[in-house]
Amino acid sequence: MDVLRRLEGLELIVVTGKGGVGKSVVTASLGRLLAARGRKVLLFEVDPRENLHQLLDTQPSGGEIINASPRLYLQHIEPRELIDDLVREKLKVNLLVNRVLASPVHRHFTEGAPGLKESAVFGRALRMVEGHGPSILRRPDVVILDAPATGHGVSWLAAPQLVADVVRSGPIGHMAEVISAFLGDRSRFGVVVVTTAEEMPVEESLELIAALDGRFGREPEAVIANALYPAIDAAEAEDDPATALWRDRRAINVTQLERLATAWTGPLAEVPLMAIDPGPALVGAIARRIEAQLRSS
Ligand SMILES: Nc1ncnc2c1ncn2[C@@H]1O[C@H](COP(=O)(O)OP(=O)(O)OP(=O)(O)O)[C@@H](O)[C@H]1O
Ligand SMILES: [Mg+2]
């Protein structure tokens, strides 16, 4: 099936990849693209260095849902607060809630428990697409998660199962089971891998693709090869150090794209490095490029 159609039909998309490759800008661009195609989109940002609002030129979220443009919303998520919300929701008795939230054991457990924060973020995304959002956005069609670069991308996806394996019963265990099943459903959940065409990011992307296959028996929906140096027209090229550097970078890009192609033959969008400052103009240009590339891939 056409990959754009596939992306359009999903309820949750995780954008992942090595640090600094352009995950945030691709998240914003994918959001713009799907919103332009009629989907109501909510972008989740977990990184404490909020920057999606700059890319979309809105005020910072400060934890609230912000409407950036027609059908496009963003929210900064603090996993710790989601976990506290979960306790509130599941325990319901106020006195008990306050005691649990204030207790050092709770802090200690939730800080250290592997997979809990990630599961809480997925849990919130699931609640949103199932129609339990606040009045500003009751029900987005799709949530796009700008996954933090900490750890390996796959550890995010493995988190709910990890929690489900450890906490077998009770509301948290149940939640983790539900999320795990959601992440296993390819008609609802997708992964977009962002990489630059350089050795280490490609290495990590290949590992990620292999891990997705090995652990989840699935592929990403698309790979975005970002910030590529465009080819230089040999006839016009100056013979100066800047041009030489450019040519070197371009040569690395070509080699690494070939390496990527040996392991990934699925949908690929090549996005050039653009001489545009981070902001809506860059996001719009990248969105158009991704759309054109995925349409023909
Ligand atoms: N194709 C591109 N053309 C021009 N600038 C780009 C492009 N892709 C990314 N950038 C710029 O490169 C920088 C890094 O991109 P971005 O913040 O999206 O990466 P990231 O993967 O989210 O990083 P981190 O892992 O630190 O969160 C930003 O300033 C962004 O605007
Ligand atoms: Mg980022």
C-alpha cells in the first residue's frame, strides 16, 4: 500500500533515530504533512529542551496542548507527571493518593522502574486517540511522538512489554498489556526512522531496523535520510576548501546511502540539507519533500 496512505491511517507514529539527525524537525514536518492531508494531529515532545514550538512558531507548551495551525497541535510531556496522574486515576481516594505521591518509595520505584516512563507516555497517547483528551482536543486522529535520543530507539518500543512482564497484575500491569498489544498492531502503530547519511547514524539505523524485525517482527513504515549534501555540479564547482569539504560530505552521503540501501529496500525519503533557519519555513519545505519522496518510493 502507498506509504502515505499507511501513515495517514495510523493512530500513533514514533519518530526515532540517533541524536541530532533531525527527529524533531521530521516530527514537525510529518505533523504538517498529515494535517494538510486532513488528519487531526497531536505532536508529543518528551525532551526537556522543548523546541517543537520554535519549529512551528507557537508559544511553548508548558505541558498544555497548543494549537499550532489548522488540525496541528503540540504538547510537551513530562513522564513523571503522567505517572503521578496514573496513580491519581487508579487510586481515586484522595488521602491515599497524596500519601503515595509523597512517599519516597513511590518516587524511588517510579524513577527506577524500567520502562514505566515510556509506558506512561504511550498510555497517554492511547488515551488521546481513544477520545479521552481535554476539551481543546478531545480526540486527535494521530499522535506523533518525537522520541528522545537517550538509549536505543528500540528500548522505547520494548518498554511496555518489559513492564507487563514484571508487573503481571493490577492496573499498571493491565495498562502495560494493553499498550503492548497496541504497539503490536501495525494498522494502528508505526515507526519512522530518521538518519543522516553518515557512518554512525546509518549504523544505528540498521541496528534499529534489525531489532524491529527480530524483536517485533516488523519494519519501520519509512526511513528518512535527512540533511543530505546536494551534488555539486562539477563544471561550476570552485576549487576552494569549502567546496572540497562539501564534496567530501557528499561522497560520504553517497557511500552511506548505498550501505543503507543494502539493508533497507522499503520506503525511503531523501531530504537535503536546506539553507533555511529552523522554523515553519524549514518544516514546510521538509514536509513537501517528504511527501514527494514517499509518493514516489
Ligand atoms: N534538512 C535539514 N535542513 C536544514 N536544517 C536541518 C535539516 N534537518 C535538521 N536541521 C537542523 O538541524 C538541527 C538538528 O535537528 P533536530 O533538532 O530536528 O534533531 P534531533 O534529532 O531532534 O536532535 P536531538 O537528538 O538533539 O533531539 C536543528 O537546528 C534543525 O533545524
Ligand atoms: Mg529533538
